[in-house]
Amino acid sequence: MTTRIPRTLVCLPVQNGAAWLPEVLDALVAQTQPNLELIVWDNASEDATADIVRRYPTIRLTRSEGNIGPWAVFERVFGSSDAEYLVALTDVILAPAYIAESVNALEREPDLGAVQGKLYRMDTVAGAFRRTNIIDAAGFKIGRSRRLTILGHGQPDGGRWDKPMDIIGVEGAAPVFRRAAWEDCRIHGTVLDPDFRVGSIGYGDDLDIAWRMSLFGWRQAFIPSAQGWHDRSTTKDTALSMASSLARRSIRQRIPLLKRRLVWSNVRFAMMKNERLWDVVRDFPRILIREAATQAYLCAFEPAVLKEWGRFLRLLPRMLRRRRAIQRRARKSSLKAFLT
């Protein structure tokens, strides 16, 4: 009897990634999972990215004349393939069994739409990568105030993160999707919302699709046996208080203004489209308090972000139309079992 080996597509968008690309590609070609299709999409890099990829004969290189952003790449590449599983890879060094462990979990449980591995923090010290045992990501976490954080972010891996568990949604560094679940999330002809991006800059695509996938009845899970290392360029841990949030102002200022504006608007658009009304009503006081605090912070320290209100109001009718389309297909409340 021949064992069925599902085909898995791995897509890695890159824009000027020569500094980290060799280690990521070495780890990718060392994966133990068979029947892989490996694609690197060069988003108009100006460094040696393309030359590095050409050293790997099993990896197909595609180049674009302009930078269209990573999630637009995933939309294009996944839509042109009939692979059963889809790996949305970024600058993550995968352990050899990462894809195999992820695919095995998806094969065992047909109602799993996507899985998230245990990603550790990787630091760059004097130009060299240093792996740590600090958790970078174990999936998304959403509080009753609708504060969005990353599970485990900045916490030592002391055994707490050794068991598989269902999560509200996979985070965007190295999620593995079931094609059927990915396609099930298509709304108005696209899986991802094109208005979540301005040119090549975007934010929240991973949150939006993970939330919708859960709303449409697909489970998502954290799989600790799938491991990798990620050098996150923004934060290294989670702010646990208002004081620590205020202390991060200098870090936030290093993030491009357009991205900070999209963070503000797109998280709210994701909530608007995917929330069940009764979830909002139940938690409305907490949501209102947090929203007031956010607006006060922006008024005091980042007033330029508030210019995003113009774009927010302009896109509001379009988002409400998408909400109606999404809510007509909703099968369950996607948050109730996970809110903290």
C-alpha cells in the first residue's frame, strides 16, 4: 500500500533579506517533510537576495519589479497552486521537523484550519544570530478589552508551552494553513482584505484571516513540537502595565508612521468585520475604557497617527459591506472560549 504524501507549498517573500536569508534557506531545504514546493518571491530587492536564492536548486525564485508586500505575495502564490497545505514563511529559521509536525497535526484533525509552531526569540548580536529559549510567538491572544497581544511573547520556555492547545488564531511569522480553510475564507473574491495595505506597507492580515477562519468554524492550534527562531524587529516582550507601555514610546517612534497608522485602523477593521454583536455587547465597558485610553495616548504622544481617522471613515462603508458578507457565513462565536 502506498502512503499518501500531501503536497505542501512554502512561500517566502523577501525584500533585501541578504543578511538573514542563507540561514533561513539552509533550514528550509533541510526540512524532513517530503513533497515540498519551495518558492522565494523577491520583492524588488536591491541587495544580493536573488543571487543567494539561486544557490539552492530546489527553490524556485520569482521576482517582481516593485515591492508588493508579503501578504499580497501569499495571496498570489497560494491562489495559483493546488497544494493541500500552505506555509506562509517569513524570516524564521525552522527546526528540521517544523513543517512535518505541522502537516501531521493537520492530517490527524480535519477540522484544523491552521497551526502555529513554537517560535523562540532570536537576537542579532554583532551581526551574528543567537538563539534563545525565550518565546517569540505561540499564536494570538485577545483580551476582553480587545487588547491584542502574542501568546508567550517574551516569556522563558519553562515548560508552560510544551502542550498543544487550541488558540484564537495563528500569528503571521510561520503559520501553516489547510488550503480548504484558506479558500473558505474568501470574501468578495479575495482571501485577504486589499484595504489592509497601502502600497507595500500593511498590518493585520494575519489577525484578520485567523479571526475569520475561527468564525467560520475552523479550529486553529499551537503545536509545540514544531519549533523555529524569529528575530522580531519591533518588540522583544509584552508590556504588562501602562508604565511599561509609556516606556516604549522611543521604540514606537522607530516604526514608520504609516505602519503605526495601519496598526491603529486595521486592528479595528478586523474587529468590526469579525466580531459577533453579542460578544461586543458583553464586553463593551472594557472595550470602551481601553479605546478611550488609546485615544488619549495618541493625542498626547502620537497625534500624527490620528490622521488615520480620515482613511478609517473613508473605508468604513466598504468594511461594513464586508462585515455583512462575513457575518452571513459565521458558524460560531470565535472569541468566547479564548477571551481573557
